[in-house]
Amino acid sequence: MNADAINDIAARHPDAFRRSLWKRYAAPIGVLLCILYTFYCWWFFSIGMVLEKANWNLASAYLADWVSYEIRPDIEFKDNYLTIDYSRFSKLGPNPNPDWVTKEMAVIERRVDAAPAPAIATDKSSQGSFMAPGAPTAENPAAPPDQSAQAAPKTVRENAVVAATVVFGNGRIAITPNLVTVTRGAESVIFDIAKDSSVMPRAALPDWIEQRKPGSTAYVSLGFFGRAEVQNDEVVAWRRFFGWANFVFDTNSPFWGKPFGEVASLIVSGERIDPSRSNAALAWDNILNNAEWQHGDVWLKLLQTIVMAFVGTVLASVVAFPLAFLAARNITPSLIANQTTKRFFDFLRSVDMLIWALFFTRGFGPGPLAGMSAIFFTDTGTLGKLYSEALENIDDKQREGIRSVGATPAMVQRYGVLPQVLPVFLSQSLYFWESNTRSATIIGAVGAGGIGLKLWEAMRTNTNWANVFYMVLLILVVVFVFDGISSYLRRKLMGTAGNGNDERPGRAPARLAPAARP
Amino acid sequence: MSATDVYRAPALSPEGAIVERHWRDLAARRRLYTIGGLVFLLVALSGSLWFANETNAGKFFDRLPYIADFFVELKPRDWFDPVRALFDLPSPYEDGSLKYDYPEGRVYLTQSLYIPEYFYRMIETLNVALFSTLVGSTFGFLLCFLAAGNITASRWLRFTTRRFLEIVRAFPEIVIAGFFLAVFSLGPIPAILAVSIHTVGALGKMFFEVVENADMKPEEGLRAVGANWVERVWFGIVPQVLPNFMSYFLLRFEINVRASTILGAVGAGGIGESLRLSISRGHEAKTIAIVFLLFCTIVAVDQFSAWLRHRLVGRQAFAYGRGE
């Protein structure tokens, strides 16, 4: 192809070769504007600063919390022994004795500088009265009765923990009253503890241990398996376990901690634990009222959300249906009626769902009534607008045909208009049902009830991320199930699975089967 | 034709009679399904209404007389006060309380020129919406070609991309916002992230459906002259889908303005937060000002977007659903 031929082609297609400046540079200008706008937003929201200040460790800890839980043993140094303590509402139940904390017991002598025991204290001078406060009784089962309860500082001999080891998946922390050995993988660090004054490592610290200044608390990170703090008076370990703790029964339930087979046999044929009701009823009640997971409440709230979306959409469709006929200018010839209805739709739509939700929450009090009313009002506007647009786009021939055989106006609508628009209407409503199942969650968080509020409360406390994830999973399941139902119904109605784009005029889908290509 | 001849419907042939009978059966079954469906819907609806009423804090009929309380309590001391609140002009009722401290919220650009507080908040919310739509559509744009059956041959890549888009779309915005609120503390960034992530899923889906309906002839031509994958997509597909993409972008922007307002109300800043605060503190004039501003903004955004979409894609601007 020589230059003449090229010029010839260029001369024949001026629209392709000599385009206007605007057409030539629209795309680069658009991209440039977007980039400039990004810089502007970066400055406006000071994104860089926020990202810098963000606590990413917190983020990963929260994410880990979604699918795991932590148990926190507190190992306190006493003069020549240790006490092991678990938080009061530990996930291990009232008497924790996990196998990942090994203890070495020995009979030791210790001074007790309790105040001179008054009469009441001497009376109950059994075991346990001189133990360190909070020490679980299970750990010193052989504590001998004290010999003398008269002198204030005194010496007792008893069985106590002298060394403990907390085993993590990838390491361990061995603790004695003045020495802590932290091991992760092949590396190991020994700390000398001077009680109540300092924590001194014997070697240089690896990067998974942080000590902000010499002698202060050492922060040990063991990856997913947990972390620990070696302080000068105690070692606090956070041991992480994969899974959801006590998901079915909480620690107060008589079924707690029992293997599945035992629970099943108790329910089927066991003796009644609670004489007033059967074991099955008791188990069900325990599951519903699980203090940590609140299954009953979560399911109730989820049902509220589903109901909000369902009722809101159905009522909106029912109300929008007749109004749309009033708003369509080819159905109702009165301009005043058209415009009034259309502006009414616009009003309902533009007063945001948020405002409607706040308004109805004030009116009805928090709960699904408020949420469904908000959805009802907003979607009456949106559906009405869409319905009336569909009506204005109908084919007039069918109506004329019906009218020409002398049908009444109602009959004309029924047989001339409705068959054309009903699938579209129903399909639109199904879309909104689907979409409202999602928005009902958000609306809930501003007080309109349902799972949104519960979710929001669980998130704001920052401690219950596993519960959050549980609710999110439930919501996802509900959304996917309803998406499935809705697209199945739509397919039945319209004969297509698409979202209406498939019916776009003027562009036939020209697809190449993937297999037909090299 | 004699008078005794009465008009009679022509008798059906035996085959015709069978067809007729089948048609009647079908029609009867259809009617049964319709009635069954309606009855089911009615039962479900009344059951739902009963359930909603039972579990609501206030009962429907008890609360109905008080339903307009919200508006009754909204009556300001005089009808210029909302205007003053809107433009941050000093109020004659100024008593040092938060209720009438309108000038306090001014955001000064220069010594004397200021943006009234609620306009500033509204700009913030609009920026959240626009920026997250931009971010979301950028990623949606990149991903949609991987999900389209006519562009991406690898079944696995397509499957993974589509499932990813689906999960991202179904994940409630509020959870993402809540999570990032915990990480970033209060501010609009969690809302940007939440809305952007949701937008990736929603727009990605709309985009790949457009791409799948694209005319493949330009792509074929480019393939014939040896263009690689990126060139085929960029010169063969993008020019024809861009108007539709922009139309969906605008539709999504409308939706995101609302979404970022709501997220604002749960703690992510912007006009939503101002609204929630002024309602809960009982500041009538401020509430009216905000509701009015919000209403006008949403109408303006909707009108502008509808006009532009109409220019871009003509009648296709008539979109189904909310594009989720």
C-alpha cells in the first residue's frame, strides 16, 4: 500500500481520519480528569494520613477473630510458685484445665502475710482459705489444712504450681517464678524475671519479640497461634484456636462439652436432666438461648429482615400498580393526573430511604414495621416510575384490537395492556425484592430493626467478630437463596435469565461459543 | 339461507377435540397455579404482617395516631430559622446551646467567604459517592472482561471472577463499613471502602453482561490482523460498550449517593451523620434544613444522571432494577 492509496482511503473516510479535536481527545481528557479527581479526593479525605495511622495489626486480629477464638491464661509470679488464672467467663467453662497448659506441682513452703484472722476466718479454716485469690481450686487439690491461724505472717506448706508451660502450635512458653523461656520454631529466648521490677532477655531479641525499652514488658507474637506478654509480675498468653467456641451449647448448659454421640443418646433415651421437660426440649432451649451466640435472637432478627424486604416490596408493588396506570400518559389522557402522580413518585423516591426509616422508627418504634414502611414508601416511588415507563412503552396495536371489538375500558386494560406489561412488572418487583433483602440490612442499622441493628451493635463492641461473621454468613445464605428464587421465577416469567439487558433493542447478541475459538 | 337455519359452531374434528381438551386442561392448570400463587402470597403477607407487628417495639394500631409526631415535633420557632440553619446565619434565638449555633459550623475558605456546614457535609457525601463509584467502576471495568464468556476462553478464570463478583456484591456494605470503622476509626474512609467494594461487584456484573452482548465482528477483524488479547479488547470491544458502561456508572452513582448517606448515618460522617445527630438531639430547624438539602441534591443528581444517560444510550437508559 503506497502513500497515494493511504491518502485515498483517508479522503474517503474523513470521519475516521480527521476527527474533531473533542472526539480525538475526549478519552485522554476523561482519564486525566479522573486522575485529578483522585488526587483531589486523596487530599480532601486525607486518605494518605488515615492509611498511615490505621492499625493494621488490629485489622488482622479482627479478621482472625471471625473464624477463631482466644483463651487467655494469666500466669502470675508469686515468690516461689505460680498461680494460673483464666478470665471469669472463659470459654472453657467454670473449671478450666486445658491440656495445652502443663503444670508441675511440688510441695512448697510459703509465707502468708494475711491479716490476723478474725473469728469468722478461723472457723472456716479449711483448704482454700489461704490460697491466692482467684487461684482455681482444682490446681491445689492436696492443700493441707493450715496448722495455725493465729500469727499474722506465717509459713504454710502446700502443693502449688512451681512451673507451667503454655504450648502453642508453633512454640511454647515455659514459665517458672523467675525464668521465662519463649520458644518459637527453632528459636528460643530466655528471660530473667526480677519480680515487680524487670524482664531481662539473656540474648538479643528476634523480630517476633518486641520490648519497647530494656526491662519492660516483652510482647511475643506467635502468628496465628496467639501472642503473649511477659510482664514483670505475670505472663499473659492469648492462645488462639480455630473455629467457633461453644457454638451449639454454652458453658451453662448441661450438654456443654459432651461429644455429639453422648448428647444424641441423652436426647433420645437419656434420663431427664430437668424433670419438668424432656431432654430434647431442654437441648433446643439451650441452643436458642446460647448466651454467647444468641441463636434464637439472631434467627428472629434475620426473619424480621426477610419480612421487611418481602412485605415492603409486595405492598409497594400493589400500590404502585394502579398508580402507574394513572401516571402513564398513553393510558390516562389527563395531563394533570399524569404529572401529579409522577411528581408524587419522585417525591417518595427522593426522600431517601434513610429519612423514611428515621421517620418511621420515630413513629412505630424500632422494629420491622418501621423498616418495611420505609421500604414500602421508597419503592412505591421507584416501582411506580418504572411501571409507568413500561406502560408508556407498550405496543398500541393490541389495545386497538381489543377496543375495536367493543370491549369496555377495563377489558381493554385487562386484555390489551396487562399481558404485555405484567411479566415486566413482576420481574421488576422480583429485582426489588432481591435488592431490598440487602438494603433491609443497612436500614436496620439506623434503628429500623432486623439483623442490621444486631450486626451493627456486635461490630461496634469490637469483641464479637465471630458473631458478626456468623450473622454475615446467614445474610449471605439468605441473599443467595433469594437471588436464586428470584432469578428462577424471572426465568419462568420472561423466558430469559438475564436482567433485561438481553431484550435491548437493536443489538442482536452475537456470541462466539468459547469452544469454537483457537 | 332459510330462517330455520340456526348458526352452529362448526364441529371439531377428533384431532381438534383432543387439542381443545388439552388446551382447556392447560388453561385450568394455569388458573389453578395463579390462584394458588396468589393465595400463598396472601397467606405469606398476612403472616409476615402479623409477625412484624408482634416483634415491633410499638404496635401498629397503637402507634398510628402518633405517626405524624415526627413532623409535629419538627415545627421550628419560625419559618426562616431553617433557612438560617441552612446557610449558617446567626439565629435570633441564639442561647449558647448547640441548637441555635448555626454560624459555628461555617467552613471558611478565605477570611469572609465560607461554605455553610451542611453544604460542606453534602459535598463530602457526594465526594464519597463519586470517588467510590470511580474506584469501583475502575476495578469492575478490569474484571468484567475476565468474566465475559465471549472474551475470556478459560472457564476457570471466568468462573472464579464471577463468583468473586457475586460474593463481593452480596456482602453487606454495613459489615465492610463496620469492619473498617474499627480499623480506621470514625471518618468517611470506611464508607468509601464499603461502597467501592460493593460497587466493584455490582458494576462488574452489569459490565460483563454488556460485554457479552457486544458485537464480535470488530474483535474478529482485529484477530484476523493478529492483534493480541489486550488490543482486541481495547479496540474491538471497549468502544462499543463504553456508552453503556457510562450509563451504568451514572446509575450506580445515584445509588451510591443514597448508600453513602445511609452509611454516614451509622457513623461514617457526611450529611447522614449530621441528619441523625440533629434528629436525635431534637434540633428542628437543622433537621428541616438537612432534609431539604438532601432532597434537592438527590433530585438534582437523579435528573442530571437521567439526562446524561439518555444522551449516552437513548432508550436503553430505561434500566431494570437497581443494578444490583
